[in-house]
Amino acid sequence: MSNILEVSGIHTFIGQYHILQGVDVTVPQGSITALLGRNGAGKTTTLKSILGLASVREGKVIFDGREVQGMPPYDIAALGIGFVPEHRAIFRDLSVEENLKIAERSKGEYLRKRDFIFDLFPDLKRFLAIPGTRLSGGQQQMLSIARALVADNKLLLIDEPSEGLAPVIIENMMAVIRELSKESTVVLVEQNFLVASKLAEHYVIIEEGRSMKNGKMQDLIADKATIHKYLGAA
């Protein structure tokens, strides 16, 4: 299996703060890979570094065989990377349909993708004319993910999709992400280890800005000592 993404020894600063101090992430094509770690470990900064939203001063980010560190974020995204940020970053005063249309990189993408998107998210079809402010938290998260599907993306970076959602909505979200992984490779930041362990085939543990351990999720599930040491879970 080839790797669609290889992050090698990256060091990233935000302002004067040295956030990432040597992070390695290898993502096999067609997989779901989870970035795990405690709050503040550097998981979100790793996603932003991949997409060029945080400046990588050292190390390499290779996407689909091409070095992308140092490129403008728009140019990196245009290569085929979709980003679903935490906190449901939608345009709240725009309707559902306007949110989807504005995510186009080229004219006509929304019309080509709408059936696929609405098969995944039937609620969004029902609320096309409704502004984002009137959607529930789960529906806003669905819209945030749907926006990343409008353009053709080989890789989806999804940050904390289960945060603040009710258990029944989380189950629905997990089903959607599994379905998405049939079309695109997924890198997932997820604080809820139970969710991550059910979704991902591979994992990378990040602690204090460094990647500490990686491998197959099934092996991590059986390694209670590592889970306790780095994630604090029982």
C-alpha cells in the first residue's frame, strides 16, 4: 500500500512558540489514520502544518509524491486536500446551499457532488434554505464536513468531529466518516479514544509537539499501558 502523505520531522512555530518539535506522520492511501494525544499536544497544529496554515520551518510534508511545505495554503488545498476544522467553521449567516456553493474550487462542482453529499447527509437536503445559525450542533458539523466534499479531494483532514455532540449523533458521524473513507483517505484528530479506535486503522500518538508512537490501531487497543501513559484512558 502506497502512502499518500508523509510528514517527516516537522518543526512548526506559531508566533514565537515552538509548537511542533519533530513530528512524523505516515498515512497509507485509502485508510483512516488517527492523530491521538492529550489537549495541547500539537495534533491540530499538525493538521494546519500539512495544509500550510502554520509555518513549517524544518522537515518535509510530502503529499501525493510532492513536497508541499512552504506552499500557500490555497495551492496545497488545490492539490486535493480538504480540511474540516474544529468548532464547526461554517458561514452561519449563509444558507446550507450557499455554504456548499461557496466551497467550490471550480464552477459546477457543487452540482456534480450534491447527490453524493445528500445521500450522506439527508438533513442538509431538507434544510437547504435554512441559515447555519438555525442548525443544531450535529447538523452544523455535518455541513462542515459536507463543505469539504464539494471539491474533489484525495485527502480529508478532519479535526475533532465528535466534539460536543450527543452519542446518537456521534454514531451517525462515524458511519459517515467510514463511508467517506471509501472515496478519500482520512486523517482524523479525535480526543475521544473510543471513537478513534472504532474508526481508524492506523494511529500516531503526539505528545508535547513530538510524535511518540505509531502503528496499527488494533495493536494499540491491546496495549493498555501505552493508552494509559499517553492518553490517560483506562
